[in-house]
Amino acid sequence: MKFLTRSKLVLALTTAGTLLLSHNVSADYRVTAFGEATAYNALMSADAETAKSIFARKSVAKLDFTALNNMCVTQILSSEYTAAIATCKSALEDVETDLTIPSATEKAAKADILSNMAVAKVMSGDLAGAVTDIELAASLDGYDRNVSSNYELISAKRLPVEIASGI
């Protein structure tokens, strides 16, 4: 059985100067790294370069969902959003196929991974995909601080788009 250690208020990504919805918007998205997993200490120090070098020495096929999630966070911090989305998807698949994970742990892990994936999607300009992922994450664990913070930020971006398009 896997024990899931996750930090609640881990890393804040500042998106000042990015082109989200063609606006100069500043927002703090939160990503969650899993403790006792590959590159956790580097991520807690916001040292994406060290985390990348750690993952470069690993076989991706041998990483479990906790390490895959931390790799996704590394890729987000390195602005590699397409790779982060693919890695988060792999982490989700691994969680779903691991029969040793208790149900509550599985839900919490999925919520964190989906929230991280939503951040990668919104940073890459895929607001619709981000909304879908963050809503699912909130339905799995709406009490998680990172999930709820990202939900509020991503939902706020969605409203102006809906008003502009007449929805």
C-alpha cells in the first residue's frame, strides 16, 4: 500500500507577463508535489534544474504515480506545458491501475494530479481543458487548498470568456 504525503501549500507559479487569453494577467497557481517521491526536495526548494537532472537519470517507464506527478510539476516549473500534460496523464493512468492504493488516497492523488494538469493546460492556453480538469479535481477533493485555489483562479478566467462570447 502506498502512503501519500503531499504538501498543501507547495509552490506558487506566478504567471505575470504570460499571455493567458491575450491579457497580461497575474495569478498564482499552485502545484502539488508528493513527498517521499523522486525530486521532492528539489521541488520544495523550487529548483527545477536539479529536479530535471534527477528525472533525466530515471527510466520514465519505471516511475510510479508519485514520481510521475513530481515530474509533471518539474515540467510545469520549466515551462514545458505539453510534456507536463502528458506526464500528468501518465500519472493518472498509473493511479487508476494501481490496485494497492486505498480509495481515499486514490481520490486525493487524482485531485492533485488533475489540478496540476489544469495548471499546465491554462498556462499553455487551453482554458477549456483546464476548466474540465479543475472541476473534476474539485469534485474529488474540494477541500484541498491547492485544488480550491486553482479552481477559483481558473473559474475567474472562464467568466470573461463566457461573457465575451455571449454564453
